[in-house]
Amino acid sequence: MTKISIIIPVYNLENYLKRTIDSIMEQSYDNWELIMVDDGSKDDSLAIIKEYSAKHSNIRFISQSNAGPGLARQKGLDVAEGEYILFVDGDDLLPQNTLEKYVDIIKTHSPDVVSGGFLELRRDKNMSKIKRIPTLEGYYSENEFRKNFSDFESVNIKSLCFRIYKKDFIHKNNISFSNHYMGEDAIFNFKTYAVLSDIYITKDIVYIYDRTREDSAVNTYFENRFDNEKEVIDEYKHMFISWEMEEEFKKNIAKLYFNAMIIELRNLYIRGNVKKETKKDVSKKIFNDTDVMKSVDLLELSDVRTKVEKILLFLLKYNLNKTVTSVMNIYARLRYRK
């Protein structure tokens, strides 16, 4: 029987961790181990981890000083005993048959990666439940995966959690987590996609993202967010370079640079009380960034999705940078401010 190692990085999750662990305990497939890595939690997370570990021989834990989710996952990966690795966030859930579905595919195909669909629980006025289902389905060889990569991008390509990874493949290719506090999952995945020899994609829901959690981080400005996003895109670009397909995917790359700009503008104008001078300086840095401006020149309005993104792209094409900042201020007040 295929053994699955499930790795959860934990930081201050005392209100959510038990239900996450219970969703693993209730799996219909039982040949698994759970490795929880406490990343210097300041609440009772470690006590919860120790409680479960003491009661169950297939649950163990590591405790470390706060170093970020990437290095926490790496600690778990270094000691994992399973043939396949599943990463779970400590405030999300697994459907009861997730492991069983993965193992059925592994038995038949033994791919480097299995990727699925997920359910997103959103904290909006309707408490929406949104299914995210891949466009692709079935077994893809290395070349088939690369040719169909744009369709693969129909579902979040950065996330780890609705994918399972062959451990031998990870070790053979020296794939490891960076010390980034943000974007470490995307960097890991881009390194993986660059060298995988095959992948199986299922339309089954194998993960539940819970976005209903109230978190003070929503209102926190992340300094150096833009630089961090660009480092992630550098790895994405390197993936296409390694495939010798950079020209073919130049619009994909441009979309990520444009998206990095959108993320940083939201970071500046929506998250918390950012000083006016900081907004001005960082906005100027974005609008003077060569990669971002190249993406603005390359992309058409049809290449971006939302009305706000189309408006911003249109304004930037005509160098109306000050109008962009005005639009973001209005957008923030209408959508996020009471």
C-alpha cells in the first residue's frame, strides 16, 4: 500500500487546527502519517499538536523557532517516510475520500504529481462555496504537459495543497523550499513543473480552502511585497527558459508581471493605514519598473479579467499613472471601507 506523508506548517492556528487534523483522521484511506511543524506559535497550537501526537502513533511533530511556512514544510519533507507528499494548511480541510482518490490514480499511473480541483469557502455576504475545477483531465507526459500549460493555468498553479508529489522525484531533482514568507509555494511548484516527467490531472475536489477565517493580516501592509512577487515570477520565467519556450509563453509571463502590479496596488491602497509618502514612493517604483511596463505594452484589454484590471491597463497604456492611483483609492473605499 502506498504511504502518504501529510505535512502541515503551523503558526498560531489554535482555533482551526483541530478540525483540520480531524478531517485527516476521518480519511477513508488509512496508510498515512501526519507531520506537523510548529513554527514558533505563540498560542496553544503546540499543545494541540502534542495532544494528538500522544494519542496517535502515525502523528508526529517538530517544533522550531519562527522561520516561515517554507522552511517549516522543508523540515517535514526532510523526515517524511511516505512515497508521496501532501501539503495541507492548518486552517483548511480535506474531503473524506481525498487520499483514496489520490492513491487510486497513483496505483495506475505513478506520476510525479497528481493535481485536482478544490472547493473555496469565501467570507462574503453569501458565504459562497465556489468549485475550482481544472480544464484539463487525465494523464499527461512531459511534452503534453508543456504544450497544454496555458490550460493547466486555469486553476491556481501556485498552490501546493490540492496536489500530491512523489517524494523520490522531489529528492532526485533537489527541489526544496525557499525561506520566503510569501510565495514559497509558487517557487516550489515552478521548480517542480520545470522538470516533471508526467502529471495526472483529476477534476475531483480533493481540497477545501477555507477563506472565511478572520485574520488581522488582511488589514496589514506587507513591505517589499512587490519585490517578493517579482522573485516568484523570475522562477516562473526560468521554467519556460528551461523548456526553451520563453517566446511562446511571453504573454503568460506578462500577465504575471501585470498581476504583481495589481497585487502591490491592492497591498498599498487596501490593506491597512499606509502612509501617503509610502504610497507615492512605491507607486512610482511600480510604474517605473521595466518588466511591468513591458507587460502593459504587450497585453490587450482582452488578456485581463476584471473591470478594474481593464481600466488600470487602459490608463497605464496612456501613461495616466496619477489617475491609476485615484482609481485605486476609490476602489478601496467602495469595496473595503465601511
